[in-house]
Amino acid sequence: MTDVILVVDLGTQSIRGTALDRDGHVWFQQSHPIATDREAGRCEQDPLVWRDRLHDLLAEARRSLGSRIRAMTATGTLSGLVCLDDAGRPLRPAIMYGDQRSRGQAARIQADAAFPNQGGWRAHSCDFLPQLLYLAEQEPEIYRRSRHVLDSTGYLNFLLIGQMTMDAYTRFHCYADPARHDLPSALLRNFGLEASRLGRLTEPGEMLPGPGGTPVIMTTFDSVCAYLGAGLSAFGDALDISGTVTSFGVLHSRCVADPQRRVYSLPWTGGNWLIRGSTAMSGGVLEWARREIVGGGFEEFDALVGQSRPGSGGVVFLPYLAGERAPIWSENACGTFFGLRPETTRADMARSVYEGLSFSLRHIQTIIEEQGVTIGTVRLAGGLARNGFLNRIKADITGRTVRTVRNLELTTLGCAAVAGVAVDWYADLEDAHGRLLELCPEITPDPGVAEIYGESFRLYRDLVTALDPLFA
């Protein structure tokens, strides 16, 4: 019988279980919805629901697959801060990636003398450490009672293995020194936070005993797992993961420190680096536009976009409905339509949304290039990569060849690759990519629209510069 690896992926809207064999064939897939509580900057989920849905997935997988599960692995969203008491019971809802209440804590952490200067890092309210400091200051009794505070991936692993852990990449969102394999003790000490609450540090690929003797392989949070599955092998290889947010990264030989901290460097496999930038919202922008501009489904949206020509009749859209991260880092930024005239149509406005998301990607790429980094072909993954219309606009606006990953659930492939290496299915990640990763045909940019989009992008950047003081 064919052995499989079971991957559990906790996203912002659901928890999904997928079982793959060593050639990437899917033998089981099931998902359950997860509700989010949002109000006035608060973004929380119930970790007990995660627990119950995880147990449901495991039971369903065992009924379907029996003893064929060779190993399992789990990944969650960035942060997803969970407070556990002495018995491992959650003390409050999980603070999710989109929670904005720790803005002030992020600013104070970044201003601290112990905050690292390397790599262009900056503190942000979606990161684990600002959320932890918010909890300690605003809910001191909960913090006092918390025996452990874990991120979402760590909590899923606790449910599977009964151990408290933090993965190596989450510690970077505690602003740890990449050259060391520990937490930033001076920074934690300066804010009265205790490293002992955060779990034992693990590396992707570490194997631990799990339920029923099935090994559990440690990974990391979802976007980094996607990069691990992308097969980036040559300097300049790049990945655009667009779902709830857009994360863009390019493989480079060295750490790049942007003096303005607009983009940042993340240590990567083989002693290399990922030069990265992420937006604050992508999929949610399209959902808003579909609902408020079109009032129908995405097929109607694309049909409407097709009625407008490149350049959207002079309309430029800034897609900052949730503030913006890279490269402007303004949590007060807001969505903006510019250039509306009596002749402007709904089609122009709809197309400008697609173009605005693509301009935000080009903006990140431009800043990365300004640091001396070469960007080659860009691989596309995530839910938005299903949209061929948007993929074409991205190629034309960025002026780069793009290739969609056939299996858009790249996070799942990354987890399977790491786990497959751990159980000796593959010699290394490159071997895993050869078995699991398949790319679609290239989409090359249309030179006939380069001048139009060049002018629109210059206007986009001018608008960001002009409006930045007003955002504040």
C-alpha cells in the first residue's frame, strides 16, 4: 500500500488536512471552516475550535487512510498567539495575524536599543513579540497565569506531541539574531518578558513521536513553508504568494539591509537569504471590490475588467484597505481611487483594483532591486494565482515573466517536502521539489503596454508619497 504524509494547514478561514504520497498525488483532503472575531482592530479565533477541528481531521484521515500515514506535520498562520495554563488549556482567544492592537508595542520594541539592525527588519503589530508585549501590558492577569504562550503552529504541535515548541522562523518574528540559535534575551529582558514561556526552539525537519506512534515533523508557519516548497534554487528565483496577503521574496547570496527598512532579509537554506516584502491585504481587497463594485461573482468581475483597457481610463487605485506593510509601512494608510471623471466606468474602477494590487507588487520589487538584488522569473502561488486575468496583468505591470505553480497550495507542498526529507523519502529539498513541484507555462509581459503601465506606476508612487502625510 502507498504510504502518505498528512499535512495539517491552519489558515485564516479554515483548517485543512491533505495526505500526499512521495510523488505528490493527493489521497485525502478535507477542510473545516474557522470563524474569526473582528472588531475595532481586534482579530481573534478560538483555539478550542482549532483543537476540535484538528481531532476531526485526524479521525477522518485515519478512517480513510488507516495505517498508510507515514508521518504528519502541521503549520499555522504567522503569530496566532495562544495562552495556555499549567494544564495546557487556552486562557483566552488566539490573537491573530491581522490584529492591530499592538501597534504601540511594536513601535516601542523597534525603538529599543536591543532591537536588531541587521537585515532591514522592523517591528509590526502582526508579529509575535509585539502581540506578546500587548498581552503582558493590557491583560497582565492572563499573562501571569500563562504557563506557555505559543504561536498557532506551536499550539497545533502541542496538540499532536504534547510538547511546547517554537520553530526557528517564528523566533525571527521575536527579532532574534540570525547568527544565534536562541531567543533575543536582552530584548525580552528589557520589556519584562520571559523566554521560558515560549517553548523549546525547533528546526524544520526535526522528528518527534506523535499520536499512535506516528512521527510528527516540525515545520514553521505557512508562508515560509510555501517558500520551502517553491524550489527556489538559483539567485534571482522569486516567489509571489498571494492569498489573504501577498508575500514576495527572491533568493539572494547575502543579507541585504535596506537603510529605510522597507524590505528585509530572512536567513535561508544553504547559507543563502530571502529578500522579502509582504503587503497587508490582497484577497480581502478583491473580495471587497467584488462585493461593492460588481455585486456579483468573480466571473462577473473579470468580465467587467475586460471592458476597460490597460491603464483603467486614468484611474489609479491604492489597495491599502488594511493599512500597508512593505514598502511604505503605514498602518494608517487607506484605500484610494485617484483620477475619477464623469466618463469613468465601473469597469475602469474594477480594472484599477487588479492594477493597484499589481502596482503594489511592482513597488516591492522596485525597492528590492534598488538594493542591488536581481529578480528573475517569478513563480505564482496562493489562491489569487488561480486568476489568469490577474496573472497576465501582474506580468505586464511588473515587466517580468511569471509561472504559476500547478499545485497552488504551495504551503502543503513545502510541508510535505520537509517531512519527506525527514522520513528519507527524498535525499534533500531539491530532490523533493523534483518529485512534488510542477510549473505551468510561462506568461511573458506584453511590451505593447509597458509605456502605459510605466506612466501609471510613476503616478502610483507619486500618490503614495503625496498621501503619506495625510495617512498619518
